Amino acid sequence: MRDNLVAALRLMLVTDDRLLAGRDPVVVCAAAVTGGVTMVQLRLKLAADREIVAVGRRLLSALTVPLIVNDRVDLALAIGAAGVHLGPDDLAPALARRVVPRGFIIGASVGVDGEAARAAAADYWGIGPLRSTETKADAGAAIGFAGASKIREAAGTRPSVLIGNVQPNDVAAALDAGFAGVAVGSGILAHPEVTEGARRYAVELDRRR
């Protein structure tokens, strides 16, 4: 599982209601996958549960990469998603592990040293935010590369992705610091051409293979 997970974490797209701006999430995510996205995290903070499940099931049928759901284990299970990504205020990864099937991916956000112990039961960590971001108001203070690298070291052999306003020119430094990949929202979704937005990151990742 670990090798497959590391490959999937190479370029994670994190969706956002405002950045989608009324566009069909399935069409947008499919375009991003064409550009090189290797995992999609469904994050729709303004949508009702029923809408999230409906969109998630459509994504599951349309995408060729793993789909995970932000925050909600129950919705991820209802969709049949590959996993869930949990923040510090969500269900603890250790508790989530008790109710999910074998092989279900659990990711956890870690932005300060004190969150590491709680995230120990997760399969991967999302570390950041690297920079302040308008996409996620509750993301916490920016920790920069120094802070992110320190937490990445605490993750040990657990794969991690760098999050928080990550730009294409950050990819090399992220990989050098031991990250499996990067998680991106606005860098892809705000680009005039979503496929090209994703490709900018994929090209930088390919350089370091």
C-alpha cells in the first residue's frame, strides 16, 4: 500500500467551492487529472452533505486516480472513496481507524508540533500551510519551509505532502526536504486552463524523478 500511496500523493488537487465558481467539479477535476494530478481531495465547505455525496459518486465514476474526502469519514464511506483527510478539529485518526475498512486511506493535517501525536495513526500527513492562503481560512499561521521541513522530519517514514499556497517553483525544495508531493488548490483551480495549471506542477515533479 505504501508505494501506491506515495505515488498517489505526488500531486493532490484540493477542490474549493469558491475556486470552482459554479463549474462542474467532475469536469474540472478530470481536466486536472489530464494535466497530471494523481489524487483528488473533495473539499466543498459550502455544500450540503447530499450534494457532497452526489458529487463524490460522480467523481468516483469519472476519475482514474484515488478520491479522498475532506473532514468527513461518514461521507467518504457513503461515497465509497479511497479515504479521508482529517484536520485537527475533526475525528481523530486513531478513532477513524476503528470504523473504516482495511486499506482505507487516512490523512491528517499537521501545522504545529503539538498536532503530530494526534496524527500518528494517519497514513500520510498534509504539512503546512507553507504560506498564508485565502482558500482555507482555518489553515493556521504560515510555517514556511523551515517549519514544514521540521514537521516532515517528525513524520519519519510516513509520506507527507506540502500544503498551503504551494507554487510550481516550490516543488524542487519540497522533494529535497523529503515530501512525497504537494497538495494544491488555487494554483490549479484559479489557472485559466485547469489542465495547464496542473501540468505546471507535474513538469516540475517529473524533473526530479
